[in-house]
Amino acid sequence: MNPESLDTDRLRLTPVGEADFADLCRLTADPEVGGKLKHGVLTEAETRAQFATYRSTWETRGYGVFVMRRREDGAFVGIVGLWDHDEGVGVAMRYAVMPEHRSRGYTKEGAMAVLRFAEMQNIHPVMAVTRENNLVSRQILVDLGFALREIRDTGHARLAVFEQATGRPA
């Protein structure tokens, strides 16, 4: 199932599409965003490769990354969704928010919609991975009902691996 959109009180989530590419480039090129993600800051070409993976996941798996936009004005907030994590942890939640939209609850709001989608699609467990030192992201995951499963040292970073503890969104 590739939903047309998921709506929350303040957000509209749509599967990432070509019309979102410029906004995705802004997100992945921002040092405040890329610096907290595994892949770091990305060039346009690297973002295109990531984008292709996001689209392919929707086509082959029936889930993927959503673009979050404010319902009131369509402003690009960031991304949230599910992907097959490359550290071998399974289906994992991914999110990233533009710096100007942080601390407004958009990440949790979007993530809760994605967790409801995952439950409707019988996708479980949902995992999440963040850098061990990303305390804001770790708190978001705990608030969403995730529990720390392990800390992994990958050689380039220490990662905190979380698993959705409740089986349903908080």
C-alpha cells in the first residue's frame, strides 16, 4: 500500500516524490541535519542516490519515507518514515527536520502517524537507530514508546539501537 497521504493535526505526510527533491536537497545539505545523520552532509548527487533508494523501497516494500509539510501553508518540515536499515537491524524509523522547524513537536507528530501506518501494514518490530550522543533523538524515541536494545560501536560512530517496545504508537 502506497498511501496518498497521512494527515495529522498540523502535518500532511506524502510518500517522497520527484516534486520533493529540491526540498530534500536542502535538508541533506544542511550541516545541522547531516551532522546528526549517519551519512553526513550530502551533495545533490548523493541526495539523488538516497532519493532513488527511498522511491525503490516504496515500490518494492510498500513502505518508505514520507515528506512532512505543514497543512496550513505547505511548508517543508522534513522527512519521516520507514526504511530497511543498512546496519542489519530490520525496518527502522528515519526522521530529519529542518532546523527552523525543530522544537515544535513535528517529529513526534509525524512519527506517530508513521507508527500507526506500520501497525496497519503489520510491520513489526519497528526499530530506530541514532547516534549514542544524540540525546534529543533518543528522548523522542523513548517518548514514542521505543526502548533501548543495544549500543553498537561501528568503528565510525557509536549507535543506539531502539525497538518499539509497545507494539503501537504512544
